[in-house]
Amino acid sequence: MPDSASPVSASDVSVHTLYKDGSARRIALITGLSLLVIATAVLSAGIGTVSITPQDTILAIGHSSAVTLQDFLHAYLPPIAAWYDAIPFTIPTPTNPQAELIVVGFRLPRIFLAILTGISLAVAGTVMQGLLRNPLVSPFTLGLSSAASFGAALAIVLGPGILVSYFLLSYDMWIVVFSFLFGWLSMILVYWISRSRGTTQSTLILAGVVIGYLFTAGVMALKYTTNNEKLRELMVWLMGGMWGASWNAVLLLIPLVIICFFLLERKAWDLNALSAGDDVAKNLGINVERLRLSGLMVSTFAASCCLAFTGIIGFVGLMGPHICRMIIGSDHRYLIPCAGLMGAAILLLSDTVARTIMSPVEIPVGIIMYAIGGIFFLFMIMRGKGRGLY
């Protein structure tokens, strides 16, 4: 009688070995990108009008973190605080007396905001491209940027006199709230329009383009009717920048971005199945319509949260996924975290250039991103001429 367990063929071993090697290479790339982001953050924290050495930068971050942890433990966990105080090791203060104030007080919030924004935009772009099976889809293709711009423009034109007088939020927070709400409104309108004909990739993209044009018309009307002072403020916001960076903004965004990332990462297997087509995904038991709706909503939420603090920043949601897809392929289990880290590195480097290239004058990071994005996609078009973007 034949054995119940059939022998493993050489081809099976070869396929398994190739799969393990491919997975190890992808994990190594993600690890390398993580280290690159950390190293770039440390170097960026020391670059500026006042230069600070990497050693003082690390000491400033470490000493400030230790003091903050000590204050937290004394306030909320006294038993652990007593044990913590007994530890003989202490982190020395930096040799530069201004290092801690400059690095921790001013530069680190900006660096964290750039990292969080890069992650959210790149991850949102990756998921949207997978959901709609279109490499040119991003948070901006579906009208999100135009809607967020209109919301911020409306808050700026209304001004602090009307908003702050009748509500408790500050003027800056009203700009954030308006931008966020109108960004979500654009996604709701896009999905509502597409529902009349079924949620397909073509109708969603077309609806996003139409909604984007409508909100762009609203922004142009506000530009035409407002005065010079508010027009300048509006134009600066539309260019995109990290001027809204603060520890309050960072502490608010960190849990939101992390939650959105894990919710989207959980959809990686479904996105891999969807890449073979809607019919294949449905035969595998995936509710394609619900997957698209939930994925687009979470992606919009992640992008809107960060854009509300930074203004309009383009191309991150396109460049990050494209670069990583060329390196590690289209497996969304690895593509989503890889694209997020790539987006963080791109935006952090661009923001560092934006605030140092003409120091002490600072230029909007949106200008840097449009220049880099234009060059990148010109290269992609020439590289893929006659055979698409891939």
C-alpha cells in the first residue's frame, strides 16, 4: 500500500526556499527603512539655523525623555517612581545649553509630524491603489486635497472674529476642523455618487475627479473675494508645510495613525486577492463592496487627520507605493509598511531641505514635493514608455 505521506518533491523545496528568501529580503528592506528614518530624524534634529552635533542631539532627546518619564511616574505611579529614582544611571545633559530647548521644543514636533504625515499619506495611497487597481490613485485623486483646501480656505476667510466669538475652539483649531470635515465630506460624496451605478473603480475615480473640480472652484471663488491679508494666509496654507507642528498635535496624531495603519494592514490579504480581479475576490468569499468602502474611509481618515495640520502636500501617496512596489513587488503584507516608511523618509528629507536650504528663511515643503514628484514621474514615464508605469 502507498504511504499516507507523499514525499516532498524538489520543486516544492525550491518554491519554499524562494518564498523564504523573498520574505527575508522584504523584512530586511523594512528594517533598513526603519533605521533610515531614525537616522534621518536624528540628523534633521541637529540641522538648522543653529547647528547641533549628533551627540548633543541624542543627549537632549534622552535627557528630556528621562525627565518627562520621571515627572509622569511621580505624578501617577509613585511606587514605580521610587524604584526609578534608585537607578544609579542618569543621562547627562548636552554640552550645548540651548540643545534641549531647540531639539525637543521646536524641531522634534516638526520631525514627528513629517514622519506621521508621510506614513499616513503613503499607506493611504497604497491601499487606495490596491482597492481601485489603479497605480495613479492617491488621497488627492479622489478629491480629498481639494475638499480639505476648501475647508481651510473657508475657515481662513470667515476669520477668528466669527469663529472664535461663538465657539470655544481657537482660530487655528477651526482651520484644522474645517479641513478635516470637508476632507471626509469629499469621500462621502464620492461614494454616494458612485452608489447609483455600483461601487466600481472607474465610477469612484470619476466621481473623485468631479468632486475635486467642484471644491477647487470653491477655493478659487474664495481667493477672488477675500482681502490681501487673508489671501496670503490662504496661499501659504495651500502650499503645505509643518508650521502646525506641536506636541499636542503629535500626541493626537500618533494613536490615530497607528490605529489606521493596523486596520489597513489587516486588509492586506483581501487586497492581494482583489489584485486578481473583483470576480476572483468574490469567489474567495470577499465582500468587495464593503472592502472598498471601509478601506477608502479608513484611508481618508488617516490622510485627513494629518493634512488638517500640514496643509496640502502632494506626491507622497504616489511616490512611496511606486518605489516600494518596484523593489519588493505587490504583496500588500509587506508593501503597506514599506510604503509608509518610504513616505516618512521622503517627506522628512524634503522638510529638512525646505527649512534649511534658504535658512533662516523657510520655504513650504509642498514646493519641494512638487519638484521631486514631477521629476520622479517624468523618470517613470520615460522608463516605462510603451509598457505602462510598471
